[in-house]
Amino acid sequence: MLYEGKFDQVLSHLEQPVDASMEPAVEAWAALIRGRAAYHGKEDALLSALHEAWARRADGPGRTVGARLRALVSAANRFDKPEAELRALSRLAAELELRGDTAALGSVLNVMGLLARRAGDTSGAMTYHLRAVVLLGVCGDYPSLEGALMNLANCRRESLQKNNQPIDEVVFMLVELARLVCSRLGVGINSAQTEVAAAQWALEAGDGQRARYYLREAKTIVERIDNILDQACFHFARARIELAFPDGGSDPLRDLRTAARLFEEAGDRMALDETKRLLKVHALKRGR
């Protein structure tokens, strides 16, 4: 359910008190899944409460989950105070390295990359994400590994753009590596975010053929999943690609209207505003 975007259902399923006799590692795992659902579902108060409860744990699994929940809290705050959150996670990362907690350190470094990128330090972000990729691969956290690879690809893309250079093949090699993790290790099968992002990056690179390839790949996933955000992103990407490289296979205005409705339903305000902006521009061009 978590990877299908059904965050409310995950939270509802896990809201019952945990059996006191439960193995500590299983209890910790349940708390981490609940924290991830709270993060993706924008339940910030619940996420903070979970972190506060698990930050006090002294057992090994509890300390690992406490650290990973702290990273999620920082990720939730990345738009408001990235520099402060980065400093806090830097201290936590040093502690994790000293005690050899590879699993938690990989997750923390990945979030540090998001924070550094938000603070404008693309080069530093790439370093954090690269270290995260290595550690997440070592500890076998394949869902997080796929995300870290895409974060690394996005950082390289932004770094090239800042230097007025075109998106290069390394970006798409990282995309394909992320997709290989998904296909070979069975993660990400219920999400089209990787393919949608790659389609939009190919569009930015001016490669219509590659953009449509990734769009077709995304469509096969979107058609079989029940994930509102992925569907919204797909319609938004298809509209942009059709407007740039028209082939008559879709109606971009219809796609933008669909994307706006779904972004609103998903609660993604930033994406909704950008979709409405594009919809207004291109509706005026058509005289509608």
C-alpha cells in the first residue's frame, strides 16, 4: 500500500497500539513504515511525534529507526529551513558513522543531499547522494537506493543547467540504473515517477524521441496502478511533450485539466499552481 501511494490506508492499518510482546525489530519496522506514510501523506505532526518517541529508544533497531525518522522530519522541513536541517543532520551523520549504522547513515545522507540542493549547493548534494547510493546498496535498501540514484541524476542535471551545459548521457545512464534496480530487484513497480521524470528531462534536452519513449514506459505503469500523484504527473508530462513535439496523439489542454484536478486531489499545491499557469498560457493561445 505504501508504494501504491495509499498513505491514509497505511496509517489506518498501523494506528492500532503495538502488541507489547512484538519483537523489537518488527515494532521498529512498523514505526518506520508509519513514518514514511506520514511523510508522504504530509502528516507532519504525526511524523514529529513518531520521531520524538523513537529518538529516546536505546535498542539497536530503535536507534536506527529514530535516526531515519529524524531524516524524514528534515526532509519535510527542506523548503523552510534547509540550512538548519542540514546542520542538524550533519551531527547525526557523524554519530551514525561512529557507531557503524550503515542503514540509517545511507538514508540520512540521501536527505542531506536534498537539503544541500535546496540550499543551492548542487555540488555538495551530489556528494551526499553518491555516498548514499553506495551505503544503501551495501545494506540492501533497494527502494531508497532507487530514489538516491534519481536524486543523483537530478543533481547532475541541475549542475549542468547552472553551467549552461546540456543534459548529458550520464543523467540518463543514472536513470537507467535506477530502472534496473526496479526491474531486477522488484522495487518501484507501483510508481511511474522515474519514467515521468526522465521523460521531462528528455524534453528539456530537446530529445522528443527519448521523451516519448519514457512517456510510453510511464503509461504502462500508470494504467495499472491507483496512484493519484503519479497519474497527475503523467498527464502533466504528456501535455508538455505534446506541446513541444506534437503528434496529435493526445490533447494537451485536456491533460493539463486532468493534471490540475488530480494535483488538487493529492494536495500538491506547487504542482497545481504550475499546471494552472501552463493551462492559462496555452488556453489563451488556442483562444479558449
